[in-house]
Amino acid sequence: MSNIVKSAVKLSVFSIIMITVTSVDSIRNIPGAALFGSHAISFFLLAGLCFFVPTALVCAELSTTYPEQGGVYLWGKETLGPNFGFATVWYQYAENIVYYPPLISFIVATGAYPFFPDLAQNNMFMLVMINVIFWALTLVNIFGLRLSSLITNVFGTLGLIFPILLIIGLGGYWAYTHPGESHISLRHVSDWLPDLSQDGIGAGFTAVVLSLTGLEITTSYASEVENPQKAYPKALLISTILILVSLTACSLSISSVVSSDHSSLSEGVILAFKAFFDDLHLSFLLPVIALAIVFGTLASLNNWIIAPTKSLHVAAKDSFMPMSLAKENRNQAPVSLLLLQGTIVSVLSLVFIFVPNVNQGMWLLNILMTQLYMVMYICIFVSFLVSRYKHAEIERPFRVAGGKIGMCLVVGLGLMSCLVTIVVSFDVPAGISAKTGAYALILGFITFSLPAFAAVMYRNRKHRQQSKMLEVLVS
């Protein structure tokens, strides 16, 4: 176990806040949460306290305790062995593969709506565009890492922060000038509390939780801040408030002008902007904001294409896969894994052929992705618990406060929120048969879990063969 190397340059609290907010905050998942209307306030608060905060604290401690490259794979490997580590990173990798088709569907629908509205719900058009966009960005990551970085930096600044601030501002202005026309109400206490009688409440809650995921990538910076034991919780508190307020405000802005009957995961954001701009007689700005959102989401997609693959690449070097999949090109890009990833995404995109409309396909993939993601977070919480007992002597620049009580509270809340999310996610939204949806989700989960078992069996068999060869040589 190596000691942590102190960095000469330390990040400020403000820098940590910006890294966290820009990495987690996203307008893409808001339409799903907007289906709750004003009740989204309580759901975001509940998910924030029970899931987001525990995840942030646990990931911060693990990333500073095990600072070597490897991410969630390393955390699992150091605590419960390589097999557990691979299972952890595989579910991270699998949920990202499932994430790509609905994310690109959002990009395509947002970009197409101002110019060709009918194409936004055309399944075949969506199928073709998913493959064109994903393979183009895959090639960018294989052959041009400088271009990849440029896309992320420029597009991210333009299309992530600006649309979020704009839709919040427009929503506030619209609520002030049209108090009687909103589809939601905030006048009564009951409007703020959870409404458990809503149809598809499980699917909506998965959208809320999903919008708060991804923090495990950013917590690696916890050790780079001066006095992390005090500074990081402060940065986390401010980041949590900013993220919850911004996502809740975005959700309320959309649900105030777009009724739940007319909203969709692919078009919800652009429909809200259309309503705002039409009211202000600024319809000519709709294509501009649509392209800004497209650019920003492309930046997010481009970043995630390579990030989880890098973690899986570390696991591939530990003999979980044939060495041909662990090869890198001169740009240090894991070409084989990227090509394999692209092939799986192309196959997965065929779901749009078998569902009646784009929105239903996106819902099913979103729910499946959340279920896979929750399994990964369960593995992380288990790794944290084992680490506290197994490696109690290791230096921890950041430690979850509260001793054993704090540790149990954080792990208990985290595990409970993950399990509840998985269970309620089977409550699919209206328009999708509950029985068909459940079968599809279970089949999808099993399908994406099988490669993890196959990889573990492959590694164990390889080790047995190596042991036999060693015995023969020794004898």
C-alpha cells in the first residue's frame, strides 16, 4: 500500500465546488424529474440527503485512502479482492453503455426539434443518428485526444452551465408574469411534500437519483485541497446546495410550462424553452439554445466515452480479459475496449426498433442504467465498510466524521437509498406495460451481469492453468 504523495499545488474550496457542480449538474435528466411537478422539491431533498451526501463522503474517503489509478476497481480490489473490484468497475462500465443511447437520443431530439420536429420521435432516424454520433466520438478518442479535450472544454462551457442558468431565469420570470397559467402550484404545504399516489412514481424517482450520480469520478480531487478534513466537507456542503437548488429549479421551470401529459425525456427541455421564447416573442432563439445544449451534452458524452473505459482497462491488465483487449495505441487509448464498447452500443440501440416510440425506449434504458448504477454504489459502500475494518491503520487524509456511528449512518443511508431505488424503479411510467417493462428490465440486468461472471471465470481458469504449468516446471 503506497502512501499518498502530497501535491505541491493545492486546489481551493471554490475549485472543488466548480469541479463537483460541473461534473454532476446536468439538464439532461431533468424532464424525468419534472414529471413530479412541485413535489420534485421533496424528492430532490430526500435523494440528496439519503444518497448524494453519503456517496460523496464515502467516495472522498476511499479516493484519498487509495490514491493510485484505478478508481472504483482499485477500491474493490484493495478491500475484497480483484474479483469484487472487477464486479464494481464492470457495473460502472455497463451502466455507461446503457447510458449512451438515451443520452444521444436527447442530443438528437434537442437538435432536430427546432428544424424538423417530427424527426425527434422517429425511431429509425434516432437509431441511425445514435450510431453516427457515437462512432464519430469513438474515433475522436482513438485518434485525436487533443481534439477530444478541446471538444470537452469548449462545448462544456458553452452548453452545460449557460442553459441551466437560462432555464431557471426564464422559469422565474414566467412564474412572476403568468401566476395563473402554471401547471404546478406552490401555495400549499401539500404541494411540497411527496405525492406517493402519482403514476410511474418509481420511474420518476430513478430520474431524480440518476441526476445526482457520477460523483465518484470527482472525489479523486479531495486529496488535492488544503486541509481536506475541513475544506472538503465545506466544499461538499456548498456543492450539494448548489446542485440540489439548480436541479430542483430546472425541474420546476419545465413542469410549470410543460404538462406531464406532453413532456418526454427526449423533448422536455426544448419544449420548455419553446414555451418561454414564444411567450417573449423570441422564437428565433430556439435553434441557438438547442445547439448550445447539443454541444454541452456532446462534451459530457465525449468525456464519458473514455473515462469508464480507462478504469476497465486497468482491470483488463489483471487478467480478467484476453490481453488483446488491454492493448493501447500510441495515444494511450484502449482501442480494443473502445471498439467493443461501440459495438455493444450499436446492438443496444436496436431497442428503438422494438418499442412503439422513442420516449418509451429512453425510459426503459434510463431505468436499467439506474439499476446497474445502484449495484455499483452498493459495492462502493461495502468496500468502504470493509476498508474501515481491514485497513484501519492506513492514513486517511479525509475521513467520514462521527466515528463508528457516523460510519454506520452514512453506509446505512447509502445502502437503503440504493436498494429502494432499485425496487421502486420497476414502477414504470404510463404507456409501458408493467409486466413487459419488468421482464425487459430483468432480462437486461441479467444480460449485462453475465460478462462480469464470465470475466471472473476466465481469470480463475487462467490462474489455474498458470499454477499447473508452474507445478510441472518445478517438478
